[in-house]
Amino acid sequence: MTDGRYVLLGAPGAGKGTQAQLVCQRRGLTHLSTGDLLRAAVQAGTAAGLAAKQHMEAGRLVPDDVVFEVLFERLGAAGSGRAASGGFLLDGFPRNRAQAEELDRRLAALGTPLDRVADLTVPDAILLQRLTGRRSCRGCGRSFHLDFLPPRAAGLCDGCGGPLEQRSDDTAAVVSERLAVYRRQTAPLREFYASRGLLVSVDGHREVGVVADELLARLVPLPQPQPSSRRA
Ligand code: AMP
């Protein structure tokens, strides 16, 4: 169990969702994905969901105030220990400078600043292939890939047996808009966090378990046991 606060940055298709699930399971962190929270809001037909829907379908960023609304009540709960764990890993947030600054302010108010940020890097040519082969479970949201992480039974979730589906924003046209938005608005956050000494860069173009092991070691390292101070 870890009670730190972490961010996973990376382009769409870099593997943030898959890696965040693995890292959170291993470290007992709460996984907070703004994409998942927004999709749930759309599904539930809430006011936030209605405001988000058209932006998501076009591959654009959802307005900041809508994202803050769905995220910050969860974040407060996780950061104050009221969620499953005191620690959390943010996946897909922040996506622009205003969101990064707002996150800093909220965490400062809770007295719990970020511990570390990982940037998951993957060559552009690979991102498109990854996104179009991506599938997720309609029941539990678990992620798969037709080529790289296939389910044991075609079309069915290994975890809950639910049907797998393709996200509507994983089509080629919407994907190219999402990648353009990422380069323009999100990629500059690497510098934002590097200048604060928080950033580690992890090569995401490797086998899933290898990437997860490096994230565990460099993003969410376990505390080293202290040498005993007792004399022999
Ligand atoms: P994701 O699942 O992280 O790829 O997000 C899917 C879509 O949700 C994005 O293309 C955006 O439209 C929206 N979204 C997710 N997170 C954010 C965020 N932090 N800020 C604005 N829009 C977001």
C-alpha cells in the first residue's frame, strides 16, 4: 500500500490506462482516469456528461470546468484517505497547463503535493496502430488489444466475461485529432513537471509487464528499508 500522489502522462495510445491499472493493483493506489469518469458521466446522462459528449466524440479536450467537476470530488476523497487508499494515480489528467496549475492549487490546499510524474513515450507510428486495435470491456472497463494484449476468448473480457467494444473515438479520423491536441496542449506539460524536478521518462514501446516493472520502480518506488541503528 502506497499513499503517494502520482500522474501518468503520455499520448493517446501510449498505454496509460493499461499501465495505470497494473501499477494501481500492485501498489494499492486509487486509479483516477478522467476519460473513464467522463465516459461514465456521458453514459449516466448527467449535466457534465451532456457537456462533455460532443467534445469527446470530436477528439477535442472537454472544457476544464467540466473535467474539474467530475474529478475533484474523487480526488479529495482519495487524497484525504476516505477512498480505498490514501494514494492515487491520475491517468489522462492534467491535459493542459490550466489543469496542471489547478491540480497544484487543489493539492496544496489539501497539504498533499504530487510526488512524481511519469511520461510514457511511444513512437508516433505505433500510437495509431495501438489505438485502432484497442478494445475495452463494457462491463468492467478492463483494456485489451487485438494484437498486443488479446483476451483469452475472442470478444470477451478475461476478468468479468463481459463483451468487448471499440471506443467511438478510436476511429482513424478522431484519433488524428486527439494526437494533434496532445502535441499542442499536453506534451508541453513534460517541461512543466521536469522544471519542478518531478518527471521521469519511461519507454512505453516495450512488453506490457516490462513497462509496468519500470513504472513501479521509478514512478512509485517502495520505501527502502532503513538500516538498523542498533549496535551489534
Ligand atoms: P482518454 O480516455 O484519456 O483518452 O480520454 C478520452 C477523451 O476524454 C479525450 O479525448 C477528451 O475528449 C476527454 N478527456 C479526458 N481527460 C480529459 C482532460 N483531462 N481534459 C479534457 N478532456 C479530457
